[in-house]
Amino acid sequence: MTIGFEGRVAIVTGAGNGLGRAYALELARRGAKLVVNDLGGARDGTGTSGTAAQVVVDEIIAMGGEAFANAGSVTDENNVAAMVAEAKAKWGRIDILINNAGILRDKSFAKMSIADFRLVLDVHLMGSAICTKAVWDTMREQNYGRILMTTSSTGLYGNFGQSNYGAAKLGLVGFMNSLGIEGAKNNVHVNTIAPAAATRMTEDILPAEVLEKMGSETVVPAALFLVSEGAPNRTTLAAGAGGFQRAYITLTRGVRVDADAMSPETVATQFEKIGGRENELLPENAFVQSALGLGKL
Ligand code: NAI
């Protein structure tokens, strides 16, 4: 089996560096036409270089591919609308959107300003929403679309000093969960990747011997599968350093309590049982939990 992207048009945000660049290059190698978005800022979101995206476009063109650069921000609705319009004018469609752009403003919550909390949410969560909104109608009309969100182990499981980032990153999983339901009937699939790779985002966080094993090429296979024709819908895959895992949000069977025993004390005494993981469920949608509460499952 070969996974090809011939004739596909892909937008990769934050593709001037790190993982986004690696995704864009491999998509181009496999036949896709690329919109390379990157405002070329620093890791904390300050500044712009204007050339980061163009450098990657030049690499794609040098390998015989087709691409153009967008050096604006994913948070700028006008910029994103112009980027999408340009891609449609050039190539007539948009098949793939990889929401990858991101920044860090790490600090313990005690020391974090609300401005830093808001900015991180704005780039990761609102940036992904703005880019997704801009391609959504096109994908639905085409009856084809593949969208990838980027979460993080911090979003899924937590990390000291990253409450803003974790909130944004798990928000993207929630975004996928509902969006994938809405897109399914028009063959628009939405998935999420939780990468682990040696980039400027992790270069001073992890030891060198670990980083050595975490090249972007260990994440690219999962990302490309998740935006391919055969992609699943509403799946979260973790990838990095040779490992591939799938993350689930499960639901315990819990307990049902009669009206006369309904009290905080009952919850306290039943707490262990409520958390018991035997016969755990993997709910398909939000109604499963209510059905379980009603004793219907
Ligand atoms: P990176 O810093 O190399 O790349 C991020 C890119 O996004 C940069 O080129 C930056 O200029 C661009 N960017 C930032 N704000 C932007 C904006 N407003 N508009 C357009 N572009 C913007 O970092 P890396 O590691 O490649 O990260 C890619 C994604 O993967 C991010 O969403 C990050 O949170 C996520 N991630 C990375 C992990 C890792 O181990 N490297 C772990 C978990 C998640």
C-alpha cells in the first residue's frame, strides 16, 4: 500500500520550522500542492521574520513541487481568508488543513499573567478555529476534507508550568470531537496528533540523548496517515521517537444512586467505586454519558 497525495491541496500552518516544515516537505514529496503558512516568530510568539515560510516553499519548488507562502498569523482572520482564497484561485480546492502553528509561554500558574494565558489560547485554539472555519465550507462542498489538530501530551496528561498550553491543547481535542461528528456526512474527517519531536520547542526541555531519537521523521508518518484518504475520524494519535499510541477519553461505569441517598456523603463513600475501571466505556458522543446516568446502558 502506498499513501499518495497527488492532486491534493494542503495548508500547513506554522510550517516554516520544526514539525510543520517536515509535514509540508513530505506531503509535497508525495504529490500535494502546499500552502506554507508561518509568520516566522520566536518560540514565545514575539516577532516575525517574513521569510520562514518562503524558505520552505523554495525547498518544495527545488524538489519539483508546487507551493506558495503565507507569512501572516493564523489568528488574523483577514490573512487566513486571503490565504485560502489564493489557494482556491490557484488550485481550485483545499483537501487538507494541518493546524500546527504554536507558541509557548511557560510559567507556573502562580506567576503567569492572564495575557500569557490568553495569547497561548489565541494562537493554538483560536488560530485552529479560524483556519478551520476558513476551509470548512469548501471541504463540505467538495465532499472531501482532512483536518488535523495538534494537541500535546501536556494537554492530554498535564505538565508543570504549562497550564495555558495544556488548556489550549485539550481544547483542540474537544474541538475535534464535535467537528468530526459534524463533518462526517460530507466526508470531512478531523483527527488530532500528539507529537513528541526535537524542535526548538523542546530543545532546552529534554536531554540531548533523548532528543537524538526524536527527529521530526518519527512524527510525520502518523500525521500523514491522519490526513490521508484512508484516515479515520475523531482519532488522537501520539507519535514520536519510534512509538505510536492512541489516546482515548473513557468513561467508568460508575454507580447509580437512588433519590433518597443523593448526597455529597454518598459520592464520598462511593468514590472508589465510581472510579472503578472495569468494563469502562468509550463513548461515541456526548449522549452516552447521560444514557449511562439514566441507567440505559
Ligand atoms: P516550532 O516552534 O518549531 O514550530 C512552530 C511554528 O509555528 C513556528 O515556525 C512558528 O513561527 C509558527 N507560528 C507560531 N505562531 C504562529 C502564528 N500565530 N501564525 C503562524 N505561524 C505561527 O515547534 P514544533 O515543535 O514544530 O511545534 C509544532 C506543533 O506541535 C505546535 O502546535 C506544538 O505545540 C506541537 N507540539 C510539539 C511537540 C514537540 O515535541 N515538538 C510536543 C507537543 C506538541
